[in-house]
Amino acid sequence: MLKKKLTEAGFPVKEKLGPILAPLIEEHHGDIRERLYPPEMVVFAMVTGVIARDTTLNAAVARCNADRIQRGLEPGSVNTSSFSDARSRLNPEIFEQASRRLANSIAEQMPNDPFWDEFIPFAIDGSTLSAADTPANQEAFPQHGNQEIGAGFPLMRVVILQSLVSGCVHDLAYGPFQGKETGEMALARQILQNLDERALLLGDRYFPSYFTMADLIRKRIQGLFQAHSARDVDFRRGQQVGVLDHIVEWDKPVRPSWMSKDEYDKYPDKIRLREVEITRETGNGEKMVVVTTLLDHQKFTKNRLVKFYKKRWKIELALRDLKDTFRMAHIDAKTPEMVNKVLWSHIMAYNSLRWHMVNAAILYHKKVENMSVKTSSRIVTENKNAIMNSHDGNRAALFAALFEQMVCVPVGNRPGRSEPRAVKRRPKPFPRLHGKRSDWHT
């Protein structure tokens, strides 16, 4: 019954998300009596609000009423309290599991990319977000220590795992900005345990510690990272396999304070890794050293490692899209539980949009990486009314037209471009008014 209700919902993102949500809602909420805002409607309103870049409660209620009118039902009150209560009742596991299942489902429909050989490529990276300044959030995510009380916002650290084929975010971990076991490495360990031996993981210089690389080797996961600047790389040592390309052994460091002795003893005394000097992806000729578990220098040549590592930049763009385009930089939720729901609703919305982009790319034989997330989100938002009001016979044609619009404006290939671009027009600091300063009116 619930699956049928989801299928009949008018939100355009339901095409893929609906069948994934149905069993999760039944699992976590069971039989739900008829409500003005059933769980599936609340989730769809939150997700489409993220895509439309309007996550206010007023906009969500208006969206739900529009959906009810489209299905021939009476609209509810414009008061937001009922929707807020319905959102609070939702089990947060629904958002997390639906986001992960959606990403995995999209990955299954992606064609094999010979560029990555037999690997399933992922990138990992972290960033910081702020949350609403409430006592509950301050306790869970304390503000920066350099700020006076009341002058800052609760601060969170997040780490995401992105597929470099579909662009979906497959997992996310978050926690306080400061404190024990709150760094990107600690959050990354929560994510890496879900990868299997088919994965190739790319990351920046923050991640290739001894223990991370040892974990990857133990799980037979391949990794490619920029070497940390604090590590001394001497190409005169080790087994030379090419110019500025060698295989070396890393010694196990002293046990860190956060690791138990039993866990520390499980790690080997040495691990074998490959260090290679390559050209940075900026295209200006600057060099960098990468460290990798790909020891076969004949199969994975230096030139191939360069091509692999240049794809890591996609996760920087994904974080930019999430924080700027989808406005995830500040989570306007008053409790840690609601912060969790809103955070994962952004990931669900991002993956839902990626589903549209993947379908467009497959249908028109394009690459997903050449499509704009911002343009695609605008197209989905502007076409939602036509899709909602369409008959089943016209739905396929409307989606085909939607996908065609997405691929019509490809993202330009600008290798070596310096980011961010210079902003030449800046806002004027003060309006230009006539008369003396004492005569200006505010």
C-alpha cells in the first residue's frame, strides 16, 4: 500500500527515490494512520526543497499543498507547526539508509568505464559546516575556541565519500570540529570500513598516514594520495622502478594516544608503498609526490597515475556544490537530531539529482562529469510542475526533454585553470549620496 502511495506522489524525484523509501518507512514506522503529512511526503518536500534551494518550512508546506491539489485532495493549513512535528517524528535512519541505497542503486546502472580498469573509484575529502546557534547544538558541536561565547556558531567537521563514476555521495561521517577523535582521519575510518577490495580510493595529503595505508592494504583496497608534506621523501632510497619513482618501506610509528595497545599490535612493523613524483593537476608544471598501494609500475605507469589523481578534483567540486549550490554550509536546525536529518536530506537530494544526470548522460551518450550540477538542479526545479501535472503517457517524453536540456549546456574543459577566479566587480562599501555626511539619512 505504501509503495503505491509513493508511486502516486507528484514530486519529480520520486521516480527513483520512491521505491527505495517505501520499505524503509515500513521498517521504521510500520503502519501509519492517515496524516496530513505522511512520512513520504515530508521526505520529498525536504529533498525537493534542497534542490530548489529553499528549505524553509513555509516553502515545504506550500510544496506539500501543491502536491495535494495536484492529486485532487484538499490543501492543508499554511501553518508550519504540523509539518515541523511530522519532520521531528521521522526516524533519522530513513535519511541515512535511503541516501546510501540510492547511491548504490545508481552505481549499478552505470556502464563500465575502461578508464578505471577493473576498479570502482572513490574520492574522500572533508570540510566544515556550521549549525544553528542553540544550547543543544553548542553542546554537541562546540564553536571555535577562538570565538567569544555568543559570537560564533556551532561548528561541525564532515567527511564525504564520492563515486568518481556517478558522482554520488556514497557515505558521510560528521562530528564536532575539535576534540578527541574528531579529525578527518577519525571520521574517514568510519567510512573506509564499508569499502571492498574492488575500490580505488583517492585523497589529498591529509589522509595517507601509516595506519590508513596499512588498513587499505589489509582490506586489499587500493589507494592513491598526495604525500604529506611532513614526510621525508628521498628517491635515492628503496627499490627504483623509474625516474623519481620507487617502492619503499614505511616503519610503524609510535602508538598514538587514541589507539589501544591491542589494536596497535595488530598492525605490521613495516608496509610496502610506492612513491612517485608527478605534475599537479593545475597544469602550471608544479610537481608533487603521490603515495600509492599500486606497486605494479608497468601496469600503472606514472602517466596513468597522473590521469587517475587528476580526477580527485571532482570531490572538491562536489563539496562546493553541496555547500554553495545546495546551501549546506549552514544547517539551520535547532537540535543535533534535526541536524542529522537535514544534513542527510542534502545528501539524498544531491544523489537524486545525480540520478537525473546519470539518466541524461546514458540516454544521450554523454559523460556525467561534463554536466553542471547547478544547471541540472535549476532545470529539474523549473520543470517539476510539468512533470507533476502530466499523464502517464506523456511522462517518458517529458523526462526525455528534461534530460536533453541537461546535456545541452556542457561544462567546459579548462585544464590548468586557476580557481577561484578573480572577482573584479565588488560591492560598493557605501551608497553615493549628495550633501554633507551629517545630512545623510539612514
